[in-house]
Amino acid sequence: MSTAAFTRPVLGFCAYGSGSGKTTLLTRLIPVLTARGLRLSVVKHAHHKFDVDKPGKDSYRLREAGAVQTLVGSDTRWALMTERQRVPERQSTTIELSELLPQLDDSVIDLVLVEGFKQAEIDKIEIHRPSLGYPLLAPGDDSIIAVAADAPLSAAAVPTLDLNNPEAIADFIAHWMKDLTP
């Protein structure tokens, strides 16, 4: 399944390694974008086994009993948990963005921000901190449309954004979204 079937703009945030500040930037950027009237969804890649449920809770017990999917809902939110290892055709160890996007309700959002999934073929903003010593990804990835850095870059072939200025990054995203509209 391709991300092309998803009807809302999808913009990724990637970095060479963890600890670069992807989550920090997004937690500063999301309030700026929502204040501008955008309704956002976020998809975050987790590298480790994680659990959103708590041992001992009913939903946890039902899932651990063998349910493939468990949907927990209340008046204020709902969460769907899917045990991929219990679905034979999805036993791959690598989760793909194209598997997750269809789970979102694109009728209630304007934009999807994706943290991680640096191999996904979507437009991305690279987070780069030269002090960490990692190489830039942008020269080898045509899907990177800008680099957000905390220091000047001389080798970037795409626009360079100030990592510490979420307003300027939001402006860049607004222009990017405008360019997507025919």
C-alpha cells in the first residue's frame, strides 16, 4: 500500500540518529501550527517494544489473552492497539508508514506530521545538529525538502531553517502546503 492513497499532506521529520531533537521540535511546532488553524495528526516511529496499555487493566488482559486488535474508547478519546505478530501477513519486523496512515481519519485532519520513518518516500525536513557529528542525510535523499539546523550549514542543497525558530518552520510548512494545492 502506498502513502499516495492517503488524501492529506504528509510531512516527515527525520534525523541521522536519535537525540537530534525531532520530538523537541515537534512539541514546539505543533502548538504554532494548531494556533494557525491546522488540525494535525502525528505518526511516531518507535524503535523499541513499547506498550500504551498498563498491566492489570482490563484492556491489557484482553489483549494479552490473544486479541489481534483491542479498541478502548471513552467519551474523551479512543485507542486502537493491533498485535502485528498475530496477523500472519504482517509478521515483518519492519513497520511501514503505508501500514499506519490508513488507520488515521483524514476527514478530521489537515496535515500529518511523521517523526522518524526516514526511509519513507514522503517529503521530509531533516533535523541536523552539527555538534553531534552526524553527516547530513539531505545530499543522499531527494525527499528531504529542507534542513532544520541549530548552526549555519554550508553544504545544504535545500533550504536551511533555524531549528530554534518554530514560527519560521511553520511558515515554511505553510508555503509547502500551499504549493501542494493545484
